[in-house]
Amino acid sequence: MWVGIFMIIGIGSLLMLALQVSDAGRGGGETYRLEARFDNIGGLTVKAPVMIGGVRVGRVADIWIDQEDYVPVVGMDIEKKYDALSVDSGAAILTAGLLGSQYVGLTPGFSDIYLEQGDTVELTQSAIQLETLIGQFIFSQGANPDKEGG
């Protein structure tokens, strides 16, 4: 009997841990949708966090290609309590750590006019690709070798 109780507690604990890690157990609350267009989204995925100054304010809800411009569009569900984002706010795709997962970082603006349901964040910065940076560094070193002597 004690082994059975211990097993039930263990399985329940693992289930709670799994729900916390996946955020599936979170009630969520009310949100509103914002969109942002980027030239390159890198490895950004659906359900990636949307953050302001390191504080999670929402999640990436959808990613698609605009059929007219053929650029990636990111749909973000932002919690209603953060509804005072001004129209001159910016969005950037950032990386958590050197090789960490990507997320959308919002930078609040200073306008008195606020973004509403369905609005588009106009100021965006695409994902920085580590491979591109390394390639630029290598080729810039090869093109301008250090001159010795003096």
C-alpha cells in the first residue's frame, strides 16, 4: 500500500512539473494580438516568450509569410495588463544566452497613442544569425591582414 501511495505522489509530481515547464497549466487570462514583420525570424518558434526588459508579457501565437511581400509575420498574444504599449514601440528577435532559444523583445516607446488589438509594431529588428557574424568576421580578417613591422 505504501509503495502505491508513493507511486501516485511521484507521478502527480512529475505531471505538475511537466505542466509548469510547458506553461500548459497556466490559466492565461485575457490577451490582445499584435503583429510584427521581420526580414528574418531565425529560429523563432510558436509559443516563444515575448518580453519587456526580461519580464514575460506574452507569447508568440502564430508565424506566417505575408503573401504580398513574402516576409515573415509574427503574431503575438500580449496580456491585457500590458495594454499601454505605444505606437512607437519596437520589437526585436533576441537570443537568450549565446546558444539559447530565441524570443521577441519589446521596447516601449514614448507616444501617448497606444497599440490596440490587431495593430502592427512598425519598428522591428530581425534575428542576428551567428553564422553570418562569424563569416563576416573571418572574411574581414582575411581582407585586412595585420601589418607587422614598423
